[in-house]
Amino acid sequence: MTTKSPAGPRTLFQKIWDDHVIERAEDGTCLIYIDRHLVHEVTSPQAFEGLRMAGRRVRRTDATLAVVDHNVPTINRNKGIAEADSRLQVETLEKNCKEFGVTLFNMKDKRQGIVHVVGPEQGMTQPGMTIVCGDSHTSTHGAFGALAFGIGTSEVEHVLATQTLIQKPAKNMLIMIEGQTGPGVTAKDMMLAVIGKIGTAGGTGHVIEFAGSAVRALSMEGRMTMCNMSIEAGARAGLVAPDEITFNYIKGRPMAPAEAHWDTAVAYWRTLPSDPGATYDTVVSLAAEDIAPLVTWGTSPQDVLPITAKVPNPADEKDAAKRAAMERALEYMGLTPGESLEDVRIDKVFIGSCTNARIEDLRAAASIIKGRKIASHVQAMIVPGSGLVKEQAEQEGLDKIFLDAGFEWRDAGCSMCLGMNSDRLKPGERCASTSNRNFEGRQGRGGRTHLLSPAMAAAAAITGKLTDVRKMQ
Amino acid sequence: MKAFTKLKAVAAPLPLINVDTDMIIPKQFLTTIERTGLGKNLFNDIRYRDDGQERPDFVLNRSPYRTSEILVAGENFGCGSSREHAPWALLDFGIRCVIAASFADIFYNNCFKNGILPVILPHTQVDVLMKSAEAGKMIEVDLSTQTLSDGVNIFTFEIGEFRKLCLINGLDDIGLTLEKEKAITAHEQSLMADKPWILKSA
């Protein structure tokens, strides 16, 4: 039984993988150890029920953290959850956590928030770890150089029971972004540019490592935004090599390595970056200078263009299946080929989600909004990623900037990213959204989503239409 | 989990690319705490009108596709959210096999946990089967020989050995993993020695 990759230079992904293989079968299928498991209310009830039926326990309650996020209201929280089925799901998680001994951040806990904001914020997410959650945006945690990916409920049950998963190693893709980004260009634009280039299936079967000077220059928040949307590029996981920015972010957080182990941990983390000469299955390069502030026009995250562009014409697409998808998307979005994206009028603005609801995102939005008012026909809301993000923003006075401009200042949760609570678009409503998916019906049946950065969303709120943020800086 | 061996059934053609799991089962049905009962909501927003009436043009609302057990779809099927409610909804409707040129990774994996066989074929072969499905022909799948036939053409497909074994025997992989208790404990002991911070945080 071999448990190591071939000797020689290894990538970050290969190093983490090798360190977690417990057993490797003939066909390459591995049993890998899972260091951290995040749990939320939507994808866990059936998993806990499975444990109960089989008389199994949670193997490592100390490596498991549960949080309510998808269903929770972001307003009038003291009144509880109005929808009976959402309430039942949240109560079921509370009951399960109590029964199985899992720590839960419930709705009243100020540490509560979106699972992928909470994990890093608590210092639970660390380099070199394997981290899973029944949620595709678990890829977010890869920003720390952790192998983190989303799993289904059956696998949630498998991890709860065994602290392992049965997996085959993925292929490895390197995405290099060199250079310096221009004004108004954020991590969100960099990632939308990647998705636009490789497509939503471009990363299928791969783990993506993001590298290059433009990635190195990003804060942890920016790296999380990029890794978060790896799944929109088809990759289960994204990775950024850990460095001083990573270590500084983790140090002192509640679940960070204990003081006595800190130096040993950092010494190990420093061994993780890919070795010189390590090879990848696929390499993609982008120049940071070529990336403009971007916005999506269609119903797939790959339908992305610079804000200065015009709505594309399906007649120019040669592939029949793609042409049909474009026609369908434009009809759904209510857009006409040739129309300037900057002329597209919006109804709502949503600044939130596991992609863009961290403190830096709120600061970026506030910097555009400060001293301005939102357009009279627009309803705009800010949904911080966690109670702690909200608290920090209030300490910095950001809430006042948002409220003065006419924004709603909500409590933490997934909210209108997927509209499982009552924060939804109505049919035909058009939303400038900092979230991650513009699928048909994603934010509400018939709702139309344009994905963009927090600064771009803020600009759209002010003018009432999709807007080039560079004109407002 | 129900074992998958052979299946001969009506196949529904769904020639859309990038069908996401939001489309397969929209968010309003994710509040369930059960695995069953989602079949009636499968493809809800494209299957029903706003007033709840069936859209007559949607494939699963037409004869003979109401009883389909196979789905032939465009590339990158099952992209987006990791929700296992997507395969649960397919299974609850009666779909046991999905054929496409490619699948999103998490959805592909989730299928195997629910006795659904996802079959990856080259575009040209999917196109052939799409036409057969549109003509209402039955498609026959044999997992043991890894073959698939519409009565005229026979295609072979690839599948991982371990996944095939679990599917054919309907194995519960948690049970299999728990037999490796010693190896898992040994890994944890080595962590305690080499990387104690992973086992014990501050």
C-alpha cells in the first residue's frame, strides 16, 4: 500500500493530500482524514437522522462546528422565524447538536453568521488542513492553503461518523495572475475574469491553485472571495499558498493553534507552498492589467463582461447549444443584444453572501456610498457575513454611512444570495448582487441577478443602474 | 441504498447545458428534513407555471416521459450547489440514471450515494441518445458490462471500480469505512505527535 505521491517536487495540493491519506486502494481511491467539519441547518438533518438510525455517534465533536445561516431571518430576529418549515429546520439542528454534543452558534449568538465567514473568523480554518461542509462554497477556506470542499449530505454523515471521506485525488490546475490591477478592480473582478475565461466547467475535476503577484497582493478577504467562487469555475476547491498575510490573520483568533504550538504550526505551514518545478495538469495565465470591473449579463457566472461592454448577440455564437443557452438567458434576463450594460436599470441591490460580506467588502462599499443617497426607485440592503462583522462595521461607523444613504442594515445570514429566508426577488426584479450565482430563479423565482463586486454594487445603488465604479471614485 | 445493476426504461431528453442544482430542485424545497417526497418538485420552476399548473411543453409533463427512469442531458449537468436534494428529487421522481457529456463533481459524487448511475459519454454519443430519447425509444443500461444501448447503437462507459462495486451491491460506505477504525485511530495518534494543534485548538 503506497500512501505518497511520487517523489520529487510537489504542489500545495499534493502535499496536503499526501498528509491526509489513511489508505489508498488499487484504483487510486483514497480514504482521507478530515481535520475540520462545518455544519449548517439545510444539509445536515438527514445526516444526523442517519447516525441516529444506525446508532452511530459523532467521532470528533471537537473538530465539528455548526451554525445556522441559510434559513435565518435578517430582520426582526427577536420575533423568531415566521416560516414553519424553516423554523423546524433550525430547531432540528439545535436538537441534533445537543444530542450529539456538537458546538452550535445559534441565531442569538453574536458569532453566528455565514458558515464560510465564521470558520475563518474563529481561526478554525488553518493552512494544510482538510475542511469540509455540506455546502459548495466551502472552497472559500482554500484561501488559507487548506484543502476545503463541499460535500453532499451522505458525505456529511460519513464525516460525522468516521472523520474521513472516500475520495480520488483531483487534477491540479494553476491559475497565474501577474501584475497590478487597475482602479476599481477587486478580487471579485479577478475571479469573474477567471470564470469568464475558463467557463463554469473549466475547473471540473480539478483543484485550482491561484498564484501570481496579483493574488499574493490580496488580503485574506480577497483571497477568500476568489477561492469561494472556484466552484463557479467548476472546481471543488481553490487554494492560495499560505504566507505572512495568512499567519497574521489567524494569530490570536479563538480557535487558532495554542500559543505553545504556534511556532511549530507556522514552521509546518511554511513547508506547504508548491515546490519549484512542481507540475500541474493545466496552467492558465491572466494579466491583472487586462481585468476591468466586471458584471454578469446572463444566467451563468461565465456570462461576464466589462461594465463598459454591450449585451452580446447570440447570432455571433457559432455553437448551437451555446447559442440556445444565450438566447434563453437573454430572454430570462430581459436584455436586448447591443444594449449598453451601463444603461441597465436595477431594482434592488444586495451586498452580502459568503463571497462578499466580510469587513473589507463593507468598507469598499461604504467608501463609494459615503455622503451619497441611493436612487429613489432602488431597495438596497447590506447583510454582514457574521454578527462579529456587523459589530466591527458598527464600531467603524459604517452602519451609519449605509443607513444615511438609504440602505437597510440587516443581521447576518445567507439571505438573498439564495433566498431561502424571506429575502427574495419578485418575478422580473433586477438585482445588482455581490453573491456568487446568477442562475434562473436563484434569488427568487423570475428574479434577475447581475453579479459584481461590492464597490460596483454600491455604485449601482447610487445611480439606480449598472455603473462603472471608476466614474464614482 | 438500492443496488443498481440493469435498467431498461424510457429516457427523457433534456437538451440544456449547465443544468444547475437550483434548477433541479429550487431553494424553497430545501427546508425539508427528509430525503423523500421531492419528486413532485423536481425541476419545479421549469415544470410548473406560476399558478402551479404543468407546463405542457416540459418533457416530464409529456407522454411517455412521465415515467422516465433515465435522463439524457447537456454538458456540465448538476453544477452549482452541493445540495443532495438534487439526486433525492431525481430518485423520488423515479430517475435512476443520468447520461451527459460531463457532470459537475459534487453532483456526480452525490448520485453514487443514492443508487443513481451518472454516465459520461462523448458528445457525439450523447447526441445519438438524445435523438433516441426524443423518439421515445427505450434505453438499456448494464452496469456490470458498462454498456448502454438504444436498441441500435451500443456504447460503453467508464466508471471507477470502487464506485461500481458500491453501486452494484448497494453498499453503505460508512459501514465499510468504520471497519478501518484502526487505521483512522493511527492517523489521529500521529497527528497528536506531529501536529497537535490540529487536534487541539486554543
